[in-house]
Amino acid sequence: LRGVYRAKRDAVLGALAEAFADWPEVTWTRPAGGLFVWVTFPPHVDAGPGGQLVKRALDAGALYVPGEFGHVPAADGAVPRNEARLCF
């Protein structure tokens, strides 16, 4: 199974590299294990559940977990809204 997931990981990483080749402000992890890639967009991109990115992803038949669900809120309740967790 590791080979299967490695191929899926590599496909996601390749798609990200192609899609964001002209947008160097977008970064992502290269997982050595697990099933997720963490993507960070520029601060002005709202990847949260109420943002346009979720709507556009759903319209295209894709789903991701908004990164804000992976954070403990700061004392003021703030969490980053410019991150996403992609499962492969």
C-alpha cells in the first residue's frame, strides 16, 4: 500500500506544482508519511468554510478540509483562514 499512497502523493504534489507554478506565494508540505498535504495560500486568500475557494472546489467536485479546523484558536479567537489540508 505504501507504493499506492506514494503515487497518489506524488500526483497531488505534481498537480500543485503545475497549478501554482506562477504563484510562488502558495506553499505546501511534502509528506514523508501520512495521507495529507498542507497547503498555505497568501494571507488574502480565504480557504475557510465560508470562502470562495471551498465553493469553487465543491463546484468542481472536490473537497478539502479548511486549515482553520487544524488550529487551536489564539487568545482573541483568531485562526488562519488561508490554509487547507488535502487528502490523497
